[in-house]
Amino acid sequence: MERRVWILLIGITILLSGGPAWAQTGLEQRLNSWPDWSLPAPLPRPSNRDDLIYPYWFAGLWQVESIDLDAPDDPPLLHQARFQADRRGRLVGDRVFNATAIGRALLGEQLLKVEEDPDSANRQIARLKGDLYLETTVTGRRQESPSTDTFLADELVLQILHAPGPPRLSRIETLSRYNRCGEDICAEQWQGRYPSPGESLRDQAIAQHHYQLRFTPLPGSAPSI
């Protein structure tokens, strides 16, 4: 159970979901330094109203297949993802739907529900069986679109697993690169997990993960390319 919860700590960050844009090569430079990531990362802290804003070609409901490139023999993770306009007309991820879909795929009925903070677009709580709950807060974000068919985003989150005993803190950075592949979206994600704040003198990534994803539109749910 503990290992599955920590998988959720990483997986739930994938589709949670801007701030000011970096220079065009900023996120590529960050990617080139992977896996030798350390903090502080050059990611501005978002305000409560900021969100990750996606290109129009993300609109709709998708079937997502995610492969862990560090464990290619493991079966792919399958879940759905949804992107829709918010009250300000921006295309954003449906955070509760997406986090619930990933959580169900990883934990099944161990995940009870996911709640969003009504006062912040950057905070969620996932409630688990056994009096556990996972608090996730985006603490840094950048995004850029180097071309009309490419989108990059980098987010740093603080995750706190509340359980009997002291809470467990972790910081996870996820850099994603998305490309249009016909009617699908092809993506890669690079992740670094850092120790909790104050745990070490140097905030060097202590674990790295590399994923390959493919988004396939479900019938009638995404605009035709």
C-alpha cells in the first residue's frame, strides 16, 4: 500500500492542472540539464488565480496511455483526461476529473475522492482510505509554445501525505513536452523528486522518472484536426 501511495504522489502531478513566459529556449535548457536537476528551479510562483493554460488542440476528452520508460516491461497506465474552458475562457485541465482518473487507475477503490480548493487553482486534496489524505500545491510553473504544434510546461509541486504520525513531504518537478501527432497528442514527461524542505543542504533531485504518453481523442469529444 505504501509503495502505491508514493506512485500516486508522482502520478497525480501529471495532469493537475500560467505565469509569464520564459525566453523561447528556457524550458529546453531545463530539459537539457535533466537528470541533474536541483532547486531552486527557475519557476515563478503562481498566484491563486493562475493556472496551466493549454493550446486549443487539447480541448475535449482523451484516452491517455502512459509508459514508464524506466520500466518498459510494466503494463502501460491507462486513464482519461479532460480539458475545457474555465470561467475566464482559458483552456485548462479539469483538475478533479484528471486527478481522480489517475488515482483510480493506480489505487482503485483506495482513492475515495479528490477535492479542489475553491480559493486556489493550484491546490487539491485527495482523500484515501485509512484516514490518509494527500495535499498537493503547485509552487512553481512556466510554460511556452515554441511552435503551433508544440507545447512545453514545467511545474513544481509540494505534496504532503497526511497519515497517522508525522506528515511526509515531497517536492516533485514535472517537465512535459507535447506535440500534435495527427489527431492524437504525443508527449514525453521528465520528473525529478526532491527531498522535503530543510532535509538536506543541497536540494538535488533524489529520484528521476521518464514517461512517454499518447492522448487519443474519444469519439466526438475533441475537435478534428
